[in-house]
Amino acid sequence: MSNIPAELSYTAEHEWVSAPNSDGVVRVGITDFAQDALGDVVYAQLPEAGTKVSGADVLGEVESTKSVSDIYAPLSGEVVSRNEALDADPSLINSDPYGEGWLLELRLEDAAAVSSLLSAAEYEQQVG
């Protein structure tokens, strides 16, 4: 069974979202299930800070030895930072998808919208 941390929220497109901080900023990444399905990640194309995104928009892509997969904005907001470490070592997405392999941080238009995402249990049912 995939590693599905209970404290995170999830999308049907296999992104995870942390709980918003006091500024309404969440961290976003791809799930263990997604990185496993992709195989060895060799490149991550991510938007620059300041990019405004709408929920379900394509905001970047992750390229692996097997395929290229779109990354979707889990919710609407503005990119406040991207994980620069992935430029040098995109394999962090494989080795630590919920830690060092995070993709970007997003300041949400509506922090309460996180509640519309899948819980860990709901996501587990989807991929299980």
C-alpha cells in the first residue's frame, strides 16, 4: 500500500496539499503513488513565484524515464515559491515525495477550500 500521510489533503490527480499556515500558504507535491507510477523523475518544470493559478489548471509537469505528467493546481491561488532543490536533484520527488521532494508553495485565494479536497482515507480508496 502506498504511503498516504493522514495530515495531508489530496486531489484525484495525485497531488497532496498541506494544511494552510496562518498566511493561507500550502505546500504542494505529488503523492507516493504518483511518483511510483511515474518511475525515476528526471525533470520538474514548475511555475515561477508570482504566477497566479486556478484550481485544476495545468501548472507544470514532471518528466520521468517513462513519461511526462502534468501537474495540476489543486486550488486557486498564487505561487509564492518553488522547490529550487529539484532543479539540481529531481529524484527527491521519488525518494521523499512528502518531504524534500515538495514542488511548490501556494498562497490560496480561499484557505477554507482545502476542505473540498480528498482526505487520506478517501484518497486511499481511490488508489487502493
